[in-house]
Amino acid sequence: MNTIKRIAENTIVNWLGKNKVVIITGARQVGKTTLLKNIFGHSKDVLWLNGDESTVRERLEVQSVSSLQGIVGSYKTVIIDEIQRIKNAGLLLKILFDNFKGVQFIATGSSALDIAETIFEPLTGRHVLFHLYPFSLAEVYEGRSDFEIEQELPFHLVFGNYPDIVNHRVDAETLLSNLTSQYLYKDVLVWKDIRKPELLDKLLRLLAFQVGSEVSFHELGRQLQVKSETVETYLNLLEKSFVLFRLKSYSSNHRKEVTKMSKVYFWDNGIRNAILEDYDDWKIRNDKGQLLENFLISERLKMNAWTNPKVKSYFWRNYNQSEVDYLEVLKGEINAYEIKLAAKNNKVSAAFTNIYPDAQTNTITMQSFRKFCAIG
């Protein structure tokens, strides 16, 4: 099996040795540890510690310089996986950074929930943060022809881009089911002692059915028989655990534009389909449009995060129900994209172009996605 080089690798390597703690976040099983092993290879001068191991946690929670010296020893690089599992992790990294000069500390974490509250504040000015996503098509198919990638696209639309899935396609359905059941809820359910996994299940199924549609906290709360505030809390947790993301509506204050709604998408199509337990072949699916839209927008956001991070992403709709699937705004310039299964009716809404005549408009299909997904 060929190792797939991550786009993130060069960026992270460039920050090594610059007197910063490097923190890499990302959902479980997206390849954070594999990425670091590819960077450091078989170097014997790297200490690997796993915060999921109780013995490691217990030792690192004794946060005195003398105790930590017994762990760091003479290593020049120290990597701590699942840093959020360690109590006072931010203070730990601060002590390590301040007292062990010349040592490169790297931490990975699977939950922005814990990391945001316990790590960033103590490390102010001492760290750089990177986020790793499931594979992108640009990583998996670097150097491949348009035709080759088109032939593989239906697999990814159903099973997604998690590394283990991409590397073991024959077992994709079993692996995805295990991944979802074992890891998907882990970081969310332990956060603030949440005790309602059945509510989380129901919410995720509703959101999976509504991919690419505007969501209403009030309506979701009515269907789940809970307060809208509870729905919003759970949705925030799912975002911070890297399960899904929201696109906000774009408006320049035109009175006919929708301004307060959001659409929900999953970072990975496979996770979405695993929640619904729907692995039907692409050719017979009824949700092709939703899957293509979710996949291409998530691909675009993954690539922008590393290659064009200043871009702002939105959707657009007016009160007459005219809409544009996806917008990007950078330095006042607008690019509008319609995502279609085929190149029919391929014009962006006239209602949109009447308001934004200078916007660049594009239609993305299953045969014309290469540039949109930044595949070289």
C-alpha cells in the first residue's frame, strides 16, 4: 500500500524548530499520528506518549519540572497524542515549553471541546494550531487523470474519505460502521457529562436526512420534543467534535435576502451514510444530489483550510426561494457555484446575478470538479 502524503505535511514541517508548541486537531482516525510518523520516520530521537493510556496520563498529571524531566530525558522531540485526555493539559504544555528549551513539543487532540477550554489560554503566544481532515481527493489522486478520478468518485460519495476506508475499500462498510459506533460519539458524550445518546442519535439522523437544507433549531426541537436551546447545544458539540459544519447565509443587507439561516453538512460522506445505515450503490440512490453537494463542499473547505484560509464560505437564498449552493468571498470578490449532477440548467440564479452582477459564476458537475477540489 502506497503512503498518501498529506497536504498538511509541508506546512507542519515548516513550523518545527520555530520555538512553538505544534498542536494538531482532528476527528479520531483522520490520520494525525500517521502524519507525524511520516514526518519523523523511524527517528530514535522522538518520544511518543499516548494520552489514552492511563499510565501516561497519571505520570503527566504530576506537573513538576523534576517529574517531567524524568519523562523528557534527552529527547529533542516529544509527541503527546490525545492531549485532551490529560488533566490541566494546557498547563502541562506551558511547563514543558518554558522549562525544556530546544525541545520540540507536538500535541494532537480529537476534540476541540476540551482543547479550547483547557489548552489554548495557558499557551497564549506559545503555540501554532493546525487541523487535519479526512483525506481529500487531491491527496488520494495526485497525478491521476480526470477519467480515472471520475471512475472512483462514486465510491467516495458513498463511503467517504477516512484513511482506513480509502486504504481498505473491500471492507469499507464494516469499517465505517465500526468507526461511527466506536469513535463518533466518544468525545461528545463525555463532554460535560452528556447522558442522552439516544437524543444525539435522533438529531444526527435528522441532520443526515437534511444535508444541504436549511436547519431550524425550533423545528428540530419540535421533532425531538426538546427545547431549541438543547438542539443548538448538541449541534455546537457536533461541530466542535469535527462531525459536521454549518454554512451561513450570505447577504449584503438586501431586503429580500435570507440572513439568519444556516445549512448543515458532514465533514465526511461516509459518516453521514453510516448514521443512516445506508450504503446502497451510487447508481440506485435517491439522494445523489445531496451526497454530491455535501462531498464537493466539504472537499472545497478542506482544501481552502490549507491553501486559501482567508476565503469565507456561504450559501445564498432570497425569500422567493431562489438560491445558490455555495459562495466564496475574498477581498470583496464573490465566486458563486451551483453543484449539479449533470450540466443541465447550468446557470446560477438570475435573482442572484441581478443583485451581484460582478460575481463570478460557475457550475460544478461530476465531470468538472477537478479544479473546484484543487486536484493538481
